[in-house]
Amino acid sequence: MGNSLDGKVAIVTGAGRGLGKSEAIALAKEGARLVIADLGAGKDGSGTDEGPAGQVVEEIKGFGGEAVTAFGDVGDHGAAGATIKKAVDTYGDVNIIVNNAGFCIDKMIFNMTSDEFDAVLRVHLKGHFNFISQACSYWRQKAKAGDDIYGRLISTTSEAFLYGSVGQPNYAAAKAGIVQLTLVAAQTMVKYGVTANAVAPRARTKMTDEGLTAQMFAKPEEGFDTFHPDNVAPFVTYLATPMAAKISGQVFVVWGKQATLMKSPTPGERFENDADAMWTIEGLDQKVSPYFKDKEEPLGESFIVPYF
Ligand SMILES: NC(=O)c1ccc[n+]([C@@H]2O[C@H](COP(=O)([O-])OP(=O)(O)OC[C@H]3O[C@@H](n4cnc5c(N)ncnc54)[C@H](O)[C@@H]3O)[C@@H](O)[C@H]2O)c1
């Protein structure tokens, strides 16, 4: 137990299970008062169950922490506002938003329906927008009224956004959008002292309990359990503390004993027309094709990677 978040109020979405549960408990152990926002949805987003969020609240109360549940759907903008209101009504303020809730519906791009695309965009990207926009609006109003604010936005992206994850067109697109949304929030809110960062975790949860990923993330018979979701929670908690005040607009890949800071996209090869004129197709072929001619795969081998 620590005290780096004494007096702070945190909302963690999807905190009934998996990574969100670990993160909520870690924040509470540092003194934060928690809203456990979880619909108790099934693996594909269907159904609701108030049990998981209620159990996390009991666990937090069990070690002397404070927590309440909120059962709204993160994809609903009004429900996100109601969750923030619940935090303010219950604890007097809101300071930390960990956007984490979500589910996957994995299909190849040629098999995915429009509804399957929309559902995953809605829960991840729109879910993040809902809480980020409602929290930023709350903090801005407080600042305008002359009140002190303390704000931390922590988003959950995925390495799927980096690598064009085959089988996850909806999820990879949503996670890419979440990164940009986080960077926008970081730039917008810097004048209020609010930080916004994203983590791309790897962990053994309901979301990763099948196939190749389940094998890779399996609990070892002995030694450090690299893919336990608890391993991600300290980094998320650190980002929420005053110690991380100067960290904003960053993306970290977090798992096991490591956190990797992702670099911003940097310009690569530049192709320039020698003539003082607009490109012609032939001119582009002369300049661009030689650069790609020796590549065996159209995208290059680095793109053939597993997703998380
Ligand atoms: N597990 C990994 O390796 C991994 C890798 C990259 C990213 N992530 C991301 O981490 C986050 C947490 O995933 P997890 O692995 O802990 O999954 P999980 O399935 O264990 O937990 C997700 C939680 O989100 C809740 N939820 C789903 N839809 C909701 C909705 N509409 N409203 C409110 N709550 C809802 C579920 O009830 C569930 O408790 C997700 O954003 C996921 O994309 C996980």
C-alpha cells in the first residue's frame, strides 16, 4: 500500500476483469477512490453482468479502499457523463480516467460485416472519446471557475494498431484512432496541466485466452509470470501520479518487466521530381519503383507479425 494517489478519484472502465481490474486495484492501493465502470459484457460484447464490477468493489473495500460501481455502456456518451457525475457526486471530484473497456470481434476484412466493424469501433474508439471528452469538459469548466484541477487520461491501445493486424480490421483501426485521440487530448489539455498517454499492454485475460496468443501468454510452471495482467498496472498507476506530470502525449508498450516508449512516426525515404514540374506517372515510376524493386513481399517482412 502506498499514498501517491491519496485524495484522488479514478474511473477505470472495464475494471470488472482482466487488465482493468488489476489497474483499479493498483490505483486503490495507492490511495485513489475508485469508480469501477464495467458492464460485465461477454467476450464478444454481448450481455451484461453486474457481478464482476461488484466483486472488484468488495476486493478494494477488503483492504480498506473506497470504490463504487457504474454499470453504463462506455459506447454511450450520456452514460459516460453519468459515470463522471457519479464520481463527482460520490467523492467530490474526478481526477484520473483509465479508458480500458472493450471487446474483440475478429474476422478477415473480406468476411467482416458492417455491424461487426461498427461494434468494435464503438466500444473502443467512441468509448475513449466519450470519457475523454466528458472529463475534459468537466476539467475545463472547473478551471474557468478558478478551481484547481488534477487530470490524468490514460488510454488503452494495442500493438495491433502498429502492424496492420490481419483478422482485426475493426480493432486495429479503433486502436490507431485511440492513439490520435490521446495525442489530441494531450495537446488540448496541456494548458490545464492535464496529461494524456496511451499504453499498449500484453496480458493473459479473457480477451487473449484462445489460440496462439493463449499459448504465448500461458502461466509458466515456475519463475516470473510475464503475462500476468498485474504487471501492467504499476505503469498505469505511475502515469496517474504527480510523479508523471511531465509525461504526456506518449505511447508505451507495457508487459512483463518492461515498458517501451514508442517513437513518433518519422519521415522515411523522400522521392523528388528533378523537373521543375508536376509529377508524371512515368517520372514516378523512374524514381519510386527502384526503391521497392528488391523487396520480396509487397509490405516487407517486418509486417508479418503476430497481433495482441
Ligand atoms: N490482453 C491483452 O493482451 C491486450 C493487448 C492489447 C490491448 N488490450 C486492451 O486492454 C483492454 C482490456 O482488455 P482485457 O484483456 O483486460 O479484456 P477483458 O475481456 O478481460 O476485459 C474487458 C472488460 O471490458 C468490459 N466491457 C466490454 N464492453 C463494455 C462496455 N460496452 N461498457 C463497459 N464495459 C465493457 C467487459 O465487461 C470486461 O470486464 C482492452 O481495451 C483491450 O483491447 C489487451
